[in-house]
Amino acid sequence: MDTLDRFSNRVDNYIKFRPDYPVEIIAFLKQQGFLKRDSMIADIGSGTGISSELFLKEGYKVIGVEPNKEMREAAERLLKSYPNFKSIDATAENTGLENGSVDLIVAGQAFHWFDKEKCKEEFKRILKPGGLVVLMWNDRRTDTTQFLQAYEDFIKMFATDYLQVNHKNIDEKIFNSFFTNLHAGKEGDYKMESFLNYQYFDLAGLKGRILSSSYMPAEGHKDFDFMMSVLKKIFTRFAEDGKVTIEYDTKLYFGKIK
């Protein structure tokens, strides 16, 4: 499946069942001096606007850059009440933004889809001097509870290309290359910060969470009914008070690129 179109039939579930980002991220970026009151933020690969709204709620100006039509239109609909939000049809590699026009670049749950070398050059072009790049993921825990172990095994059992597209494939080597400052001779000039995050689901919510992932079979797939029956068994086995808990480490990788 083309990367651009992977989520076109997942938008409704993505909106309802993907995790938000912890508001503590804003406080952290302020404390570090990375966010000023007048900061202009470019949310690259903004999708349905989950990462954009984190900053919009705090009054920041955000440009959402999203090439997928269905996801972009969903964000425009969901964020229409925020006057500081601007949505554009563009890619990470060719944003169409002006030179030196943004203070902070954010990529939430998106960087692993980008062409790393091309987007690095584009980010350098659109950032103001001293501007920062923040790459963030809600990194689902896979082994801290029996439920999460079973859930991970379930995904591996039914997924189409989970191991190939998993954001966990973005490793230290890739971060080092992306944040290397060739002029200063610094390799991997970046830092990481982590925040706890949780979602609580009933059975319908857990189904929606699964179906929000582009690597899971959608309705109409030959494995769909069997997949749903197995998911129900897992839920029944591990639910407490009618809910299961998905745990995340929301990870921020941040630095300057030159």
C-alpha cells in the first residue's frame, strides 16, 4: 500500500481511538526554553490533528502539514474552532513553507514515514535560526502486563506488515544521522524525554484501536471475523471492571539541525 494512502480508510477510528499526547509536554518545552508565547509551530504529518491540538489548546499558532486528503480534511473539521490553525496539503519533504518561517517543527507519530535525508534538508530550510525539531511517538508498551503481552502477540499474529512499518524501527543510528551537525562535528546532537500515557478501553474501544492501525486487516479481509473473535477472547480474559489498559511511553527526541 502506498504510504500516502495507508490511513485513508482508518480516519474515523484514528480520530476516536488513537491516544492524545500528555499536556506535560508543553510544560517541558516551556521549561527548556523551546516554546515562547509567539512561537510558530509546523506540525509535519499532522494527520487528524491530534498533535496539533496539543499546542492549539495552549494558544500557539500551528501549521498542519498533511498530504493525506482524508486525514487532512478531518483535522480541518475537528480544529475549525481554533483560529491559530492553518492546514496545508504538502509533505515533509516539500512543505511549501517559506524559508526561516517556523520556530518549532513537531512530527507526532509520523517521522518513520518520512524520507529522512530529504525532510532534514527541508526542515533546515523552513526553521528560523536556532529552531528546534521535536520527533514524538506514543510508544506502546508490549510486555509490562499480561494483557499487553497477549495484545502484542495478537498484533503479530494478524498484522500484514507490522514489523516492517513499526516506528520502533527508528533507532539510535537513524536519530544520530538525522541530528548530526556536520559543521560543528557533532554526531547525534539530540536528547530524549519520556512521559507516561494511558488509554482505557471497553471491547468496542479496543476494536476501534486495533482498526486504527494501517497494518491490521480491515473489515472485508478474509481474516477479519476470526481476528475480532480472538480479540474478544483476549479482552474477556484480561478486562477488569469492563476495561483494559494500554500503557505508553510518550517519547520526545529533540534537537537542532544545521
